[in-house]
Amino acid sequence: MESLTELYRIGRGPSSSHTIAPDRAARIFLEENPDADRFTVTLYGSLSKTGKGHMTDTAIVDVLGAERCSIVFSDKPDAELPHPNTMVFEAFDTSGTCTASMEVYSVGGGRIAIKGRPAEEAQDVYTLSSFSAIRDYCREKDLRLCEYVYETEGNAIRDYLAKVWRQMKETVERGLAAEGVLQGGLEVQRKARYLYRQNHIDETPQTRENRLVCAFAYAVSEENADGGIIVTAPTCGASGVVPATLYYMQKNRHFSDEQIVDALATAGLVGNLIKTNASISGAECGCQAEVGSACSMAAAGLAELFGMEIDQIEYAAEVAMEHHLGLTCDPICGLVQIPCIERNAVAAMRAINALSLANFLTHTRKISFDVVIKTMYETGRDLFSKYRETSEGGLAKTYFE
């Protein structure tokens, strides 16, 4: 498995597959063709169907330049594509001759694969790639999951995760301070600040927790939807879940930044297992691969934060993912707003519920985390394409009926 630096990426929203990856691809193509007279970029599959709402065209044009770049949204059938997120870059000289082309696939989490070229050289540092194998190793060595991460990646990963946590907090706080309507045309009002400032006389501790966790999740997700800087955890569309839960616990339970880093290490390990053995791409496996994975990561991170044993951490992660199985990705107008923002808030609360269940019921469970990962991937591959980030079914369709 790869380094956690490949999972937690700091970048521009609203979509790791639709903005971070295209931005990276455009920069590579520009570097290779700096003297081109003009560029054409053709978007296929999910990138074409929801590219406008996800700001894919904006991300590419901002790199290549509006004066010499045109974007084409193709309607080529998905069945004819090599990958659900395909884009083709072309460079032309002053005579109109195509001088270079590059076919790129956005494979999830901000990663890209370029046709005909070696895969990106990521840090493949983990030799163990199943939860059961990692659990057995940690028991043998008397390690916590976060300690296994540090042993495998070295102490430099602590510094990176500390940077990730600083950005997560900054995004939460920026989102809490912002007001107004999100760009995109749906006229969605920002709600994080409103949620955060509510203070009813009859509010119970439980409803206060729900309100604040939701406010923090809304804050990050609204920043993401507006093209702000976020951390993929594991993706842009699911970036509100992990920071919301950890920010709440730090503010209300006074966990230190160092303890939060440990939680991020454990959460990242869980996300890495999903990414390696299944998918974190909504275009490939639906929203279960994004928000479901984020909920699983958050539950595991919370279990680490509270010092739970490895079996309890596994149960928390498993419960969180199991009850997102089959979750579709059907953003209205292709915008990462409805149902995405609210869905992050619901998943953050569900992660806390999974933590509570793990605290009581761990030793009664029958399903392993490895089995849930495998099930999620098979379920995702069986989902009809309308429900995999194309905005052709579900809420995206019925909203306008």
C-alpha cells in the first residue's frame, strides 16, 4: 500500500477526481507543451456529465489559460471508455496541426494515470494490505495501529499529518465564518455559521453534539463546494466527515494535536485499505466509496482517539462502512452540494454512533472489515452507471421532474 501522503491531499475543491486530478494533468501537459498555440481538452464519462458542476473546466482553464484553451464535453457512451473519468489533452501549433496529445484517467483521490506511461511513482511502503494481516502483526509486536503507521512510514509522516490537521482546522474555521450563497446556480445557502450559532434554551447535550458536529461538517463541505482549499479524506466530496468529528472532539474533549495526529494515522490506514482493496471513487463505486469510506475512517480515528483496542477499532470501521453499502452518487446538476453537503454531516454523526456501538458490542460481531471492503467494491461495480457520479439518476433526475 502507498503512503498516507497519497490519501490525504491538500488541494482545491470540489472534487478530487474532477478538480485536483484535472489540475495536475493540465500542469503536466502545459509543462510538456509550453509553446503550444492553443489547447483542446475533451472530457468523457463522469468528467463530461458532471464536469460543469464540479468545476472541471474551470480547474483546467485556470492552468492552460482561457485565451488558448477550449473544453469539449463528450457524450461518448460509458461502455466505450477505458475509465469512467477520462480526459484527452491536445496541443496545436499556429497552423492548427496537433503536435501532442495525452490521454489521462482520474482514478480517485486526486490521482491520475496517463495512457502509455508508467503509473505514478507513489510511495508503496506498506507490505501488508489487509486489516487481518495488520491486526496480527500489531498484536505480535504489541503496537497500536497508529504506531504501525509510524514504524512503516517513519517519523516524517507525523509532520505531514500535523500539516494535514492544521489545514483541516483552518478549513472548518473558514467555513464557520463564511456566509452567502454557494456558486453553481442552485442557490444553496451556506448553513454552517447558522448551525454553529444556534443556542436553544432546551438544547440537550446530545442535540448540542449533533448540531456542532453537523456545523463543522457543513463548514468543510461548503468550502469544498465553493472551490476552497480542503484535505481529501479520502476525497473532496467526503472531506467534511473526518475533520468534523475530530474538531468536535478536540473542542469538547480537549484532545491534543498530537492525539489527533494519532487518530489521523489510524483513520488513514483504514482509508488506505479501502483504496487498495476496493475504491474511493464515486464514479467507480458510488458514494459508498466516498462518504462511506470517510465515515469508516472517522469511526476508526475516533476509536483511536479514545484508546480503544484494535478489535474495537475494526468494529467501528466495519459498522460505519456496512451501513453505507449501496449508497448512490447522484449530485443535482453535478454540483457537490445536494445531497453531498448534508450527507457529510449525517456520516459524521454516524461515525460517532459507530464508535458507541464498538464500545459495547465488539466481541459479538460476525463481519470483518476485510469482508466489508470486498462487499463494498462488488456492490459498487454492480451499481448502474446512473448512480455513479453521472447525475443521470436518483435525486439528480427526480429533482427536476
